[in-house]
Amino acid sequence: MADPKLTAAEKAKVAVLTARMCKRSLAGEGVDLSDLERGIDRILDGAAERAQTSAR
């Protein structure tokens, strides 16, 4: 399935989380990014659910 269409707010949230991931990764290889990855996954899951309910 293709990525769901994101709202402007969702795009902004993903951009902020991605920037935070980049900033953390500058600290080294052993830095845990899983919490930020889960945040992005939740946003994408919410967008997919919204797209699925609007398609019905």
C-alpha cells in the first residue's frame, strides 16, 4: 500500500520528529531513536486509518 496522504499538521510533526532524530544521531551510533520512530509510525498509522475510513 502506498503511504497515506498527510495533512499539513501531520507533515509538520513528521518534519519535527525527523529533525530531532537527526540531532540525536549526531551524538553517536549508540543513541536510541526508537521513541521518535514510534511517534512517526503513530502519525502514519493515524493517517492510514483516516484514509481507510474516508474511502468507505
